[in-house]
Amino acid sequence: MKKLLSLFALLTVLTSCTFTEEITINPDGTGKYNLDMDGSSIMAMMPKDSLKKEKNIDSVFSFKGMFDAKKDSIAKLSKEEQAKIKNLEKFKMRMKMNFDTKEFLFAMNTDFKSVAELQEVMASMSEFQKMNKGQVQNNPMGDMGGFGSNTAKIYYSYDGKKFARKAIVDKEALKKLENDSAAASYKMIYESSKYIIKYHFPKPVKKVSNASAMFSEDRKTVTIEYPFNEYMKEPEKLNFDVVFQ
């Protein structure tokens, strides 16, 4: 297994990944948030001989389960930090590695009762990433290495007439991240990868402030593709406003 992981690490640097941020908003304001990473191109490059003894993986786990296993460590955090962790318990994750079909997928998703609730959860996720970078003592999860994190806080708003996505960037933290050795090791992946936004709305869209936006035939789905390395450097480039018909 260690040999396989080392090979994965090498191939990951040489191949591309697709990250997809998908939000579905229902007519009553409830919805679902999903973040996918598709690294199947990595599997396609794996030498067949290295896969003979490996077992396919298709597992689902939750933040709640992870936190339950670390409850003693979490109990040492402040009440405010514990509340932020509590907000993330609804997140579920799935990892799929199929050596026969050459699939390598990772997904993280949660349901929300309103876009305001989603906003609160995403704010907690941002703070949780800081905890994982060692900015909070007694971190129960350890350092996750900074992969896919650009320090931006994402804000969503929706009132039935308009929708907005806005990234607020901490320039100082972003500069530190650029000089971080762990984050630097991912740069080659970022340069060959792309970030896709796909939002499904309950009513047709009249206009979107981002000129790169594409629409579904019924204009209820907005899709924007962006080079991942550019998203990491300037996440505010994916800020946009939506006005509905």
C-alpha cells in the first residue's frame, strides 16, 4: 500500500483534477451543497502491475463520525470552537477508488434548510481549515496540508430575486500560503486542473455578472469553468451576482 500511495503522489503531480462546486436550491429555499474532486486521470496512468493486489474502495463517512472519535480532544477546545465544529456534523464524504473502471472520486456534501444556513456552515468550514493549519491549539484533526485551500471566505446570499457568491480574500494569509512548502507541492496539480461552478436554481436566470457563465436550456442552471491555479491565486474572480426572471 505504501508503494501505491507513493506512486499516486507522483502521478497526481503529473495529471489534472476537476473540482466541481455544485449547489441546488429548491423552490422552498432548501437545498444541497456538493464539492467533488475527480482524479480519474490519475487512475488511468497507473501501471496495471501496481494494481493487481489492490482492493476497490467505495466508502461513505461523516464529519460527525470523525468528531466522535476525537471527542476528548474537541472537549479541550473553547465553546466557540466546539460550536463551529458542531456546524460541520451534517457533512458527509465519499471516496471511491475503482481499479477496474479507473475511477478516483472524492465528494463532500450537505443538505441545508436555507442559503443563510449554508452560509453559516461554510463560515465554520473556513474556521475549521484554520484550525487544521495549526492556528488553533489542541487541533483534534491535525494538519491537512492546505490542499485546495486559498484562505478565502465564501459568502452566499439569496432572497428569491437575486443570488450572490462572493469570496473575501485575506491577502496576507494568501501570501503566506503561497510561500508554504506543503501548498507549493500542489502547484503543478493546480496548473493542469479546473474549477467548475454549477448552480441549479428554482427559476430561470435573467442575467449573471460573470461573462463566462453558461446556461442550461431552461436557464435554471448556471455553469462557470475556471483554471484552478487562477482560482487559487484570485478566488474573487469567481464572484458573481445572479438576477432571476
